Amino acid sequence: MKRFPAVFLASLLVAVPAAGGEFLEALSEISAECVDCHKEVSPGLYGQWGMSKHFGANVGCYECHGAEASDADAFDHEGWNISIIVSPLDCKKCHEKETEEFMASHHASAGKILGSLDNFLGEVVEGPAAAMNGCKQCHGSEVKVTGEGQLDPATWPNTGMGRINPDGSNGSCAACHSRHAFSASQARQPENCGKCHLGPDHPQKEIYEESKHGIAYYGNIDRMNLDNSKWIVGEDYWAAPTCATCHMSATSELPISHDIGARISWTLRPPISEKVDAKALKEGKKVKPWKKRRDDMQSVCSSCHSPQFVESFYFQFDSAVNLYNDKFAIPGTRIMNALKEHEMITTDTPFDDEIEWTWFYLWHHEGRRARHGAAMMAPDYTQWHGFYEVADRFYIELVPQAKELAEHAIHNGNREGGEAVLAVIDEVLHMDDHKWFLGEMDPEERAARKRAAAEFEKRYAQ
């Protein structure tokens, strides 16, 4: 954590004790020296700082970049000890509440992905440079110091959300509040979140843009009052919500939270969705209950919507998550576990069997899209980019590939294992949700669908 010489500490203790506190009376002599030089050599950074609230509060370069000689990333610059990285611990000097919330959040731990399948894909299957320029720019790298405060270029620059800093802290406030303007207005806009939350496996930005919320936002940006210091939905703006509105901003009933997951009730990331507190409870940890998180999110929704609307939306959303779990995720997991148990696919090396890629696409790409689409009211992502592709992957790839592996095992002498896997597949396909695939649809439902098809054809034949 940065520390300051005694000549400066006296002025710092007088002002900016926390967000919204007193301003420094004047720019410190140290920062004034920095500014005199950097306004010439770094005019872009100087200009960004000049439009920031830090500038108005006389918080300058040294207040953030000042370091102690013993800091791992400290170096001498024009007679002053500074470090390039401004970590959450540095921000905490003035923004204690925000920092504590952020550092307790899932976001701040995003850099701890070394053991994940995504990281294996990036660093091993694709290659280290792919992870350096891709994965770690969102998740965050472990920033390493090569000596005399110099940062390893393989790990820096990096403003990944879960960056692991030389001072031992996790996270980067600049991931959302871009240096050196640190704009709240920018952080409130969905494009800010889109640096990471887009693409085939977590297209929240695209989902938002398709939703009624996103359509209303882009049609009414000039009514959003994004620059207001006080930014309460239903009071300061009401045209549309942004990502920040729902996940962290203040309402008439809730304070701002920098724990971005504090209002999320389901986890939509893993192969099988659980309530967001389920893992912690299994580990004996005490965390904010999922029901309280949902109550808080519903409070946000209620700023614009009626109670009936909100409850009905959650009925639809829960139904989609339960459908994904019960029809595809849990049965798919059973099939994959049976293949591993009977040694038809390897367990020590991911992605060396075709069916592992198939399963990964099903839950990691299509399954997430279906769940996130339902969560954020984007019907095309729920349907055509989501459940349709989940179903296609399940019936046309996963099940046939699993059968082929089982039959191959039987042919090669592993009859017991092959028959056990085929029995699991047969049991799955005889579930009510899958009987249609075997031609065993309930007769009444079959007749009803034939009548509906005939009416559809008649309507479009006219």
C-alpha cells in the first residue's frame, strides 16, 4: 500500500477521508511537480485527470501513485518513490466502503482462474500468448515485478477485474472507472461492462441490447442523467435501467453496492445452476442468502414495475433455469460421469476427447446463453442462441457420441462398462422430457400438436 512522507501526510489527513468527504484545499507540492511535467509529456492523461472529480478535489498524481521504498513495485522517479499500479488498497484510503465491498465480491477474485477449463483452453490448448492477450485482460493477470519496480511485460499492462497486484490485493478499480478520469458516468453505461461481458459464452451486453431495457436505454440516452452525482432510479432517471442500475446502483430503498453479485439469486455460470449461496452453505460459510439477494433485486425492479409484473417475470426465469437443469444439464452430467467412471474418456486431460468439446459447448456456451437470455429478458438469446442450440447439441451430438463410445467399449471387451453407459442413456431418454425423441410422445399431446400444426398451415395458406 502506498505511503507518503510526513510533509504530505498532514494535508492528506485533513481532507478526502472517504467518498464524498472534504476536498484538499490545494494541490500538493509533490503532485504539482508531477503535473508540470506530465501535462507536456502525457497530455492525454493530464486531460483525463483534468476532467475528473479528483482534479476538483485536488487529488493529484502522487496521492494515488506515491509509494514507500519497500513496496515491491516501487521505484525512484525524479526523486520520489512511486509505483505504476494503483491498487484497491490505494483507493481504499479515501473510498473505504466501496473498496471493502468490491474486494469481497466475485469480481475481485476473477484472476484466480488458473485451474479452470477456460484457463486450460487459453494457456495450453491455444497457447500462453492467447491467454495473455485474451483471458487475462478481463479476468486479470498476476502482475509480476522484474526488479527495481519494473513490471513484467507479460503481465502488464492489465486492468483485468481480478488482477492480482504486487501489494497482495486483488482487483482493479480502473476496470470500470477507467484511468485517469475515473468517471462514474462511464461506469454506469452498459458499454463499460461489455469489455468482458460479451461473446459466445456470456453475451450479457448483446442480450441487454436486444432486451426492452436496452432498446429503451439507447432510445433515451439523453434522458438518463448519467452525470448526476445522485443517480437513483425512479428519481433522477426512469427511461431505462443499465447494468449498473440493476446490479449495484442506489434505489429509493437500497444503497449503492460495489459487490456486483449482491442482488443475484442464481449462478448461471456452471454446468448445473444452483442458488448463488449453495456452494458456500455446503462449505459451512455464512453468506448473504439467495432470497435476500432476490428481494433486493426485486426492489430494483419495483422502481419501475408492479409487484405482479416482477413476480411473474421471476416465475418465467426460474422455469427456464429449472428446465435447463432438469432436461439437459443434470442428464448430460450423468452421461459424462458414466463415461468417466467406466474409463471411456480420460479424466486427467481436458478436451482430448471429442465429446468433452461437445459437452463444453452445451453448458458453457449455449447453456449460458439460454440462462442469461431468460435472466435479462432477451427472447432470441433464450431461444435460438440458447435452448435450440442446447437441444441440437444434446440430441444430435452428445447422445450419439456417448452411444458410440459405449458400443466401441463393448466391442473392445469392456462389456460391463459399455452396457452401464447405454443403460444411463436409455434411462435419460425415457424421461418424460425426452420421450418425443424415441417416438413415444403422449397420444393426447401428439394429437393436440397435430391440430395446432394444421391450424398454422391453414392460417399461412390464406
